[in-house]
Amino acid sequence: MSPTPSAHTDVPVPAAEANESIRQFVRARRGLAWSAQDMAEYAVLLEVWTLAVRAEMTQVVEAA
């Protein structure tokens, strides 16, 4: 799995890359109880994905 991108950088990762990180994270834990650390890491991944989607949507709106 690729390293967790920082949610606090100025350059967001592509949304597709952030989404794939979430998929890999969840697949790796399929059938297991999630620890508090797992849930915290998942929350960071969701934040990264949200920032990526917002950045891409902003680019679309600005291009229109």
C-alpha cells in the first residue's frame, strides 16, 4: 500500500489515487475488527479524498 498522503499539504493527491488508498486500506482489514488507530487512519484517508475531490471540482468550475 502506498504511504498515507498528508491531508495538510498544499497539493492534493488525485482523487482516484486517494480512493485507491482507501480501497486498499479497507481490503487489508476485511473481516477484522478495526482498532482505534485503524479508524484514525481511515479518517485521514477520507479527509485526503475529500480535499482531492474538492480540488478537482474547483478546477472544473473554474474551467467552465
